[in-house]
Amino acid sequence: MGRYTGFIAFGLMLAAAAVYSFLPAKAPTDRTVATVSSPAPSAEPSANQSPSPIKPASSVPQGRGFDFYVLALSWSPTFCDSEAAGRNREQCGEDKEFGWVVHGLWPQNDKGWPENCPTSEGSRVPERIGRTVMDIMPSMGLIGHQWRKHGSCSSLSMSDYFKLVRQAYDSIRIPAELSNVDRESRTSPQAVEAAFIRSNPGLARSAVAVTCDRERVDEVRICLDKSLGFRTCPEVDSRSCRRSDIVIPATR
């Protein structure tokens, strides 16, 4: 019996080895924990993210003592063809080709408007301030007159008022077809108004008026709140040109 004991033990070892070979292998243990990296923030805003406002209200000098502003954009060729132009070479010289320029930014009330208000800022606009808006208000005489008559009623400093004039002008998109008129054309006040409305989303018909000088286009007047957003203004709108057609003189 003893001689068979070794064979039996050897057979059991072979059987155990065969069974072990059919068992699933144990996964190796890794003590290192994988870190999931967050995606890097995109430099581009997401599709549903609102764009930053071009002109946040906090950056707009805030006037007081009136209800809103009227930004008056004057068609320079009409002015330069008038007697009022006189010898204004800054705006109407032979080498000048201005189109829409700022006539003024006027503090306005729902009924009426203030003008020629007392101010500690003085009445004379220094050239260093005037030069900051000469490209859109092309005459120191115009700049000084507008400050004395209208800017003085804004409760703003002279510097802030003309900063605001620039911001107001920059907030308006001039229609491409009206930005540079190579030859005299005929249209209607309603067509000019519609062109500005198309170019400026949010601008309502009751917030803009087109005025005329006899049969020629004179100004486009746009009503803005104190943060330079569009605002309705029935009294201003009621002064729109009533002609059925008007002439747009060519730029010089």
C-alpha cells in the first residue's frame, strides 16, 4: 500500500493544478487613483451666453434734471448749402465731405426742454475738449454753442458731456445707403426713417423723427434714455417732416 501512496499524492497534485488553471485570473491591484481633468475653459462664449454689453450703463455719465436725450444728426450737405453755413470752412470747406454729423445731444423733457442753464463749468469750450469730437461735430463754433445751450443743462461736467456725445454717436449705425451719397437723390422722410430703423434693432418709429429744410433732408433725431438706450418720444416724433418726398444733396 505504501508504494501506491506516492502515486496517489502525485495524482492529486496534478488534479489540483488543472482545477486552478480554469479559475479566472485576478485583476492586478493599482493603488494609483486616476484623475479626471476638467476641460479647459473655452475662450469663445457658449451659444446661449449673452454677449457683454457694448455700452454698460455704469460707463455712461448720468445726467440729472430732465427726462431723456435727443441725438440730432444733421445731414451736412444740406447745412452747407444754406445761408446758416456762412464761412464755416471747418465743416463746409471745398475739401470737406461730411455726411451725418452731430448737431447736438439735447436734454429733453416729455413736454418741452431746458436750455441755457447756469453752470460752474463756464461757457467756453477749450480746444483740447473740442478736438475730441471734431470728427463728428466739425466746428468749434458748433461745439461751443451746443455746450452753452444744451450741454449746460445736463448737470454733467463739460468733459463728461462731450464724452457722452461721442458714446451716443457711436451707438447709432448709419444705414449704408445713406452714409455716403455720391449724387443728389430723391426719397421720402418715411424711407429715411425706415432705413435707420432697419440698421438699429430696437429703434421704434415713435423714437425717431426725420426733419426737412424745405424740400431737403435736414436731420434725423433719435430719442435716447440716460443710459443711451432707445426711448419713445411722441412730442419729438410729432415734429417729423410731413412732405411726401425730399431731396438728399450729395456729399461734397
